[in-house]
Amino acid sequence: MLSNSSDTELVNSTSYDEAKELVLSKRESDRLNNRSIMQRLIDITILLAKTGEPFRGHNENLKFDNRGMFLELAWLLKKYDSTLKKHLDEGPKNATYIEVDSQSIFDSLTSIVEKQLGLSWLDVVAVCFDGAATMAGCSNGVQSKCKEINSKIFYVHCHAHCLNLILVDSIGRKNRIVFDFFGTIQFLYSFIEGTLLFKREHTAFAHAD
């Protein structure tokens, strides 16, 4: 027969084991749920990459009708997918996996620089982005995070983007015909870029000696 102290130890031991099992079970459930959510978001990413469509919109605020292809597809899928709906509606706002900020972009670039290229930010001479605050911001943009590691890095505002802004703002917005012309050119480029023939030719050119 067990003493009272032995009974207490057994009860405490059993309670601890049960609590530990519950914690581990909850962690495993959360892990599988997060993996399921990520799989859906990765599928959206793969779709946009395959079709050559832009991910982001000009304004991703909830008040706007068009917030970019990535967010719009995520919100479309949540209408028919209970897992994604629960995550986007009830999940923690700092872990929705769909918000993009300068830190997440910088982390992705760091992974590419270090793991794929085998370099460090100290080896980088310059970075070239568009003029969006997330990328070019001198206080909290990606370029400022690069310079925090390597102060000698030179930031270049993409010249093609500058030219596009100049043409659209100085000419296109004042002349509807010119504005439509640039829009048509952009649509043609997106269409040709997304064709299978273009991808094959581009791949062959990239691997040419």
C-alpha cells in the first residue's frame, strides 16, 4: 500500500505527464495548421510566378478595391476555404504571413545573398530598387537595413522605373491617348513574357555559352 506522500507524488507525476502531453499535442496541431496555411499561400505565390503577374498593388489598404494579385487571391480563396478564412479573420495580426514589410524583404534578400550566392552584405557594392518607401526609405527601408550592416553600400533608384514615372506623370496623365498607349505596351509585355515560347527562349538564352 502506498503512503500518502507516494499518492501525492503519483498524482502530481500523472498530472504533469498529462499536461505535457496536452502541450505537445497542441504544438503539433498548431504546426500542422500553420503548414496547411503556408501551403495555400505558397500555391498562390507559385501561380503568380508562373503567370508573370505582379504580387503587390499600388495601395494594399483594406479600403481599396484592388490591393494587388496576391492579397486579392488570398481573400478570394478564404471565401471557399475555412482554414484560410479562420486564419485571416481570427489569427494574430502579426503572423498572417501575407503582410510584407521592409524587414521581411531584407530577411529574404539576406537568405539569397548568404545561402544561394555564398556572400555577405560586406561583399555587396550597391543595391538597386524602385522608389517605394518600403524599399528606398532612408530610415526604415530595405536600403537602410543594408547600410546598417555595410555603410558603404550605394543605393541606386532603378533608372527604368524613373523613366517610367517620368513618362507617365509628365506626359501620360495629361494625354489620354498617350496614357492608353503606355498601358497597351505594358499589357503586351506582360502577355509576351507570360507565354511558354518566351520562357523557353529566355531559358535557352540564359544557358547559352
